[in-house]
Amino acid sequence: MGEPVILCPADAVPDQQMKAFPVGSDQIAVARVDGELYAFDDTCTHAACSLADGELEGATVICPCHMGQFDLKTGEVLDGPPPDPISVYPVQETDGKLTVELD
């Protein structure tokens, strides 16, 4: 595991929502679903659309471009045209901030 990276204040991602944050040259998205946090690559593996602009259905994110679906727990493609899974990362709420551990 890598060093934890601070993404944002913990209250920046309300329950049942997701947001993307720049980390170096990448975008990492965070979703909060029923109090559970998920961090994942924000870029769809099909057409490079922002997943944070999509919809949440439980722990599934639906890409806004072509309706590809990913499991936020594993990154696995559940449906649609994406050819590859997305990377998922450990995320924690610590001292009022959300931190993610990147590879």
C-alpha cells in the first residue's frame, strides 16, 4: 500500500452521492452509500467518461455515457460496453478528512 493521500473534508461527499478529486494527473472518485465509502478511478474504461457524473444504484456506479456499470467494491464490470474493470482503493474518514491509499 502507498501513503495515504488526503482528498477532501469528510463532509464534501454526502450520503448517496459521489464526487471526483484530482490526484496528480488522475481523477479519483469517492462515493458514500449508506455511510460506506468507496474510492475508485473516475474514468470509465470504455469511453473515458467521468463516472462521478453518472448515477449510483447501491454499490454500483452507472457511467453517464453508455450506461456501463461497475461494482464499487471490486471494480468489476457488471454490464455494458466497458472492456476492463476500474481500480478501487482503500478509503477512510480520519480526523474529519477523507484519505485514500493509492498503489
